[in-house]
Amino acid sequence: MLYISVLNRTINIKAFIKGFVMTLRTCDVVPISEARARLTELAEEVVGAGAEKVLTKNGSSFVAIVDARKLDYYHALEEEHAGLVLLDEAETGLRQLLAGQRVTSRDLTLALSDH
């Protein structure tokens, strides 16, 4: 089993992902022209039933209506992911340093310049 720490909690990756896999029902995809007239109703379905609505424009996905609490949670997950990516990059850099893979100041300056 693969586990990670997210927001100071250890979670099983497989169970975590399985809990977030959502299938859209046909009733959750609404043309934007129809959504204009039903916005309050759609918003209540999103908040009350936990549904997420995908609004379409010219037959293609255009925008989604998501509960604000879920959106906050998604943003927290995104921030946590960014932190994990940075930690991974820092670990990679440290491993390279310990393995003797170094770049001189001059080579670094040249690599970062506009040449």
C-alpha cells in the first residue's frame, strides 16, 4: 500500500483517489443557455446534494459549478501538492549534491543567461 501525508494526515493513496473519482450524470451537464434560467436551482443542487455541474457552451465543457467548501478543499490539496513537488525537487538536488553532481558558479551563470 502507498501512503502519503496530506494536511498532517496519513492517507492510503488508492482509497483517497477512489473517494474522489466522480462520474458525471447526464443531469449534471447543462447547456449554459439553460443554466442562465436555472442558476439558483443548480446552485442549490450543488450545495444540497453535493453534485457538481458542468456547463457547456456550443456542446463543449465551458465552466463548472462547485460547492465553495469543495473548492477551498481543492485549493488546499493543490497547495499541499505544490509543497510536495518542491520537497521532491529539493531532495533530488540534495542527492545530486551528495553524489558530487555540481555545477560551477560560472556554468550556472552561463546556463541562466540569455545566450
